[in-house]
Amino acid sequence: MTGNQLETCLHCSAVIRPDQRICPSCGQAIVAPDEPPEAWIGRNLDGKYVIEEVLGVGGMGMVFSATRDLVGDKVALKVLYPRLLESPLQRALFRDEAIASARLSHPNVVTIFDTGFSESEGVAYIAMELLQGQTLKDLLREQAPMPPMDLIPLICQACDGLTAAHDARIIHRDLKPDNIFLEELSSGEFRVKLVDFGIAAMLDVDRSGERRQRLGTLRYMSPEQCRGHVVDARADIYALGVVLYEGLTRRRVTGKSVTAVINEIPAIPNMLLAPEQQLPTSLEDSVLRMLSKDPAGRPENAALVRDELKESLIKTPLVPRPIAPRTRRLTAPKADETFFSWKIAVGVSLLIGSIWGFLL
């Protein structure tokens, strides 16, 4: 794998060519690392972590497998791009949010061991537990649209992780299938681990601290986040609703522009599914409430979302329902269509009369 293949847009995570300096998807300037990720292999970052392998590259940083120099165990090391933390304010936000995230302890949230800023390298980093498994993005790429009985237990685990974070006053702000990791257990089941908590919030200011920037992944951003407003836990609920909608239908919630996210009303899920894939009415309603354009129309917290989703599977049988027509004719038939129908009726009547006369 080469550095060219790994390059992505900071703002929307779209794949870009090495020669592009403006993202063709969102129109934002490209922020790229100063060096390819492979150049970091073998380095001892901050005198603590020996970098061994590239695990991935995203819009905000590179993730490596590393060994803790003193302890000897392996960790996942996320190195944020140097250009993202150029100002003292950004570094302070990174420190405060990283400390808060490190204090967050929950089975459905990745454990953070350490954070810091390497003056010699000029980069900020986060050391966290090294997980084995795949992302929800990988699973949905292969299996969506997924049956509710398979997908909802994973989403409910994500709700538990969000509840713990929101109770600790931490908003994810960039929740998407890439940041929902599925740790494979010995039983063959998955344990959900939410990753990258708070990084978008750390960076969501300019150098003066006077204007908020629109950071995150547009496809999963809430309308209020697209407008640059201050967001709360309901922005994460919207993002989780997008993930759930896509997992159940394999369709995007809205178009690919900011205007579409703010204004476009999602299609009713059962309008997109075959009869044998139809969703329970209560589940369909819950998904659409999560996707309300107005935060006040969404469930107040992730615990309520979890309870609604569980109840929708327990109380409502998964019986296929007929799909309503996507469009409906609102005008009368044209004159020539009426005349043609009349001719057919007369012809059929004459044919029946002739047969009856023959029989008599």
C-alpha cells in the first residue's frame, strides 16, 4: 500500500488524487501529512513508542501499531497531522479533550492509555488499546442491507458507549461506521468499541477561537453541525441514525451537498426495501425520529434510542408489508387513452356475443 492510495480529505474523508489540493467532494482545501505514513515506521515517538506498522490513515491522522518502550506491550498509536495543531489554542483543546476521553471507561469505548505532544516531531498523539476485528464500515460493505436482528444489537452497544460519553459531557461529533469498531470475541460475537472520541471537538475552532469550523464527515453530520452551530448529544444521535438507516437500506440518507443534509427529507426506509426485507413500523419510526432535521424532534439521549430499538424487535413481528407506490398519478387519463380503452371494451363485448350466438 502506498501513500498515494491512503490520501483522504480532512473534511469529508473522500479519496483524493495526490495532485489535488481542493477536495472534489466538499470543495475544502486538502490537509495532508508532511510525510507518507511508511516513513514513520521504526521511529521512537516521544521516547515512549516504537512505531512498527501502519494500520490506517484518515482525514485527521495516521494510526500505527506500536510497542511501549518501557512496558513492552502493543498499542494503537494515533498521530494527528502536524498542521491541525499549529496554534496554542488548538493544543490546549487537544490536551483537555484527550484527558477527558482518557477518563472515560466503558466496555463499548476504546481505552486510552496516554496522550501527549512531541516537541521534536511536532505532532500530537493518542495511545489506545490495540483492537482485533473490523469496522462497521467493513461489515456493511459486505452485508448491507442487514436484517434488523443482526444490526440492532450492534447499534444498541454503540448507544451504551454514547450514553457513557454523554454522561461525561463528551460529544463524539464524527460518529460514522469507520469509528464503530467491532472487536471479535472468542465466542464469535462482536463487542462494539467507539473510537476517535472528541477529536473533532478539539479541532473545531480557528486560531483566534472566534469562529467555529465545519469539521467532520459530511455524510454523517447533523444539519445543525453543517450550519456551524454549537452541538450537543443529539448531533451524535443523528449520526447514529444515519448509520442505522444505511445499514438497513444500503442507501444514503441525503444527497452529497451541505444543502442536501440541511434540507433534504430522507426517503421512508420501506419504500427502498423488497417485501421480504420490510421493517417493523416502530423501527422505521424510530429511525426517522433520529434523523429529524430539528434536534428537538430526536430522542433526548442515546439510552432512549437503545430502549426504543430493542422494543421494536420484541413487540413488533417482522411481517413483510406491501410497498406503497413511489409515485401516484394525480391527473385524469388522456382522451386518446380513454378512447382506446372504450374500443377494447366494445371489441370484447362483440366477441362474446358472437361466441354466444354460435353456441345457440
